[in-house]
Amino acid sequence: MFHVLQPTPAVPWYIHPAQAPLAWQRLAEGAFGFGFVVVNIENGPGRGPQDPYYREPLARGLATTTVGYVNVGYGQRPWGDVLEQVDQWQRWYGIHDVMLDCVPSQDRQGAWSVEWIDALRRAGVEHVIANPGVVPTRRLVETADVTCVAEAAWQDYAHLQMPEWLQAVSPHKQWHLVHGVPPEHLASVPALAASRGAHFSWATDRGLPNPWDVLPAPYADCHPELVKAR
């Protein structure tokens, strides 16, 4: 079993630069200490490299590992469409890490295959993060660089039980996402995630349908423009 390590925040950064410019500035400076952030422009890399909002901050570079969002549609999206968006992240923004969202928990489902991960590496992707949102097969966890093995509302996450075999997997390959957390419990989530084997985690008091488009309450004082979006 691995020792519990200091947890590191890893963030679905689905925050538009025009809505939170100060947050993006702090992110560029590395002020947050995030392990990595996932950038999502219109459920992928957007419509082209000339997006006036994302072009400048991404061209300058962020002092945080930046990951491009690609949705695989729970195995229904064709491989060619996935590969095209991965290529766009690379060509348009110079981003060579990707997060595959809505990944099936099984090794094969619809168009999806775990072998896609190795194919993406051959296509120039440096790190592949998989997000099935639940505990998938062991093969997927071992193949991806990081896997989100838990994405849940607080009322479910508080009582979540992880399978024993995950204890033998490096914490650096595990990520937990928790939304709808009561403000008084936000600070406890990283340690709880670490005790369950995940080095990476993120918690927010925001709820569905999109809990990731605004930073959670503890960041509001540092980013006053976010308060207006609440």
C-alpha cells in the first residue's frame, strides 16, 4: 500500500477568460499551485486558433501544466473525430496533454478502445488523462497517465467505497472530483481523497449542470469578478 502523500489540486478549468480575467492571470503566474488544469473551449479546442479570448493566454503559456479537453462520448464518438481534436490542440495551442472525458469504464465499448491511449501517444500526446468518472477496469487505470476514478456529488462521495485493488495503484495515477460540497466541508476533501488513494483532487461548492465553470467559494475573495457569476 502507498503512503498518503500531500494531495495536489487538479482542476477542470472550464472558466472563460472574459468572465474571470484575474483568475486566468493568477493561473498564468502559477499562483494557485495546481498540479494541472484541463482547458475546455466549447467541449474541445473550439472552432479555430483565432479565438480572441483563448489565443493570448495560451500563447503566452501558463505556469501550470495545461491539458486539452476531448470528449469521447461514452464510446460513441468515432476515433477520427477524437484524433482531429487532439491534433487541433497541438497545432492551434501547442498543448500536448489531453483529457479524454466521458470515457467508458470498460476496455471496449462502441468505438472506444483502451488502445486509443497508446495510439494518442504515438500521435504526439505526452500525457493522457482518462475520465470515466467511476472506477473503471484496472487495465484502463494502468494504461492512462491519470484516471478520474471518482466524479461525484458530495452526498455520494462522503460515503464512497473504493475497491481494494486501487490501493496497489500509484496515487499519482488517481484523481477525484467532487461537486456540491457544503462550504464547511470543502477544506476536508483533499485529505479525504488522499486517504482513499488519490494524489489529485478538486472540490467545489458549485452544483450541476456545470460545477466547473466558476472557482469555488474559497477563491472568491482573490477573484472578485467570479462573485458576479454566482
